[in-house]
Amino acid sequence: MTRLAVCGAAGRMGKTILESCLADQTVTIAAAIEHESSPLLGRDAGEIAGIGRLGITIVSDVAAVTDRFDVLIDFTLAQAVLANLKQCRTAGRRMVIGTTGLNAAQKAKIQAASKDIAIVFAPNMSIGVNLCFNLVELAARVIGDSTDIEIIEAHHSQKQDAPSGTAVRMGEIIAGALGRDLGKHAVYGRKGHTGVRDPQAIGFESIRAGDIVGDHTVMFAGPGERIEITHRAHSRKTFANGAIRAAKWLMTRDRGLFDMQDVLGLRP
């Protein structure tokens, strides 16, 4: 039985993870964590998530509960992730990180910590999205040099980073397949007189509206035809179930940095 701790337990994603944990007979909820100013500290995590009393009190100090869990699942903000990472590294606890919007220096800290603990760090935990990563790479290799490539993503109005981590990862995969530098060829939105499109460009468009869980489309548009690879998430459960699967998979690893391609056996 894998013992899980959930960060951001009172948020929408945290509540969904708790619900998914309860439905999985191979894991147990061992701890629930929220930020130190949360008014829900001391409350029962299950009652907050609407799944019934669990006997798990929401706390703010990860260090106080590291002896209770095997894997920490974290979909919170970048600074919180780094603080939790430090505690898990010290205690020798594994982590699943689904937070996006981290900068290069923050990612480097995750890489450094993976020398001591096992970490799954992925922009999207959905099985479907990770299959799409492979399809996007294949399409880029076959037709990428003869088409215009655009990545369109849509998320709920509360999402704080853009483009989404998933969209950025798609861009990285495409750039890698085509031997392009994403930093030089990415175009983020367009306005005004932009001139003729650079055929080497990899375009990004971000939509923030309502309660959209997560939509991603990669468009390969060429003369006379257009291919679109699309994934739409209808429920946060797809991410929660992927994160739980990643946590269980991590129990077979002592250290190292992995992503969902590793978890799902999709890496070539």
C-alpha cells in the first residue's frame, strides 16, 4: 500500500486527488497539506473534499508529517514546490510534481534533488496527453518542415501561467524533432501588422476562460490540407489518476528524475 501526501489539499486539484485516492484500493491518504495562512488548517481533509471524514487533519508543515507518507503529490505553486522539495529531500521521500510555470533555475533545483530522491516531474499527468506527445513528435518528423505549426491551448480563468506547461512541452518536442531552437522560433500571440509568417515559427495561442479544464491542439497546416492533434480534458480526474499512477510507479525507484513518458513506458 503506497502512502500518499497531498499538497494543496483544499484546492480544486487537491480535492480531486483525494477523491481519486479514496477510489484506489492500492493507495492510502496519509497526509494533507495547505499553505500556512489557510483558514482550513486543522480541518478534516475528507470533509473539505466532500468525500466524508478521513481522520486526516490538514496541516501546513510538511516536515511534521514526512514520517507518515511515501510519496508527496504537489500541484501547487512554484515557491511552495521548492519548499516541499527541500523537506522531501531531507527526509528521503519521493515526489510527484505537476506544477507548471517553473523557471530554469527552479527546474535545476528539482534536477539536483533527484540525485537523492525519486521524482516524477511532468507538465501534464494525463495518459491521453502523453500519447499525444508521441503523436506530435511523429507528425513533426514527417511533415513539420513542410507545414506551419501552431499550438492552441485553453484553460480556466484562474490559471496563472501561459502558455500552459503542456503547450510548452509540445513546442519543445516539435523543436527537438525539427532541430529548431524554440527560444528563437516561438511566437506567442500576434497583434497588429505582423508581416508574412516565418515558416520556421512555432506559434502559441492561449485562451483563459470559464472553467475549461484543459484543451490542447497542435495544428500542422500545409498546402491543401491540415492535420490537428487535439486533446481535451473533461475532468481533473484524468490528471489525478495519472498522478496516483506515477506515485505508485515511483515506489520502484530510489532516485532519479522521470516524467510520465517513463511511467507509461512510452519512452523509445
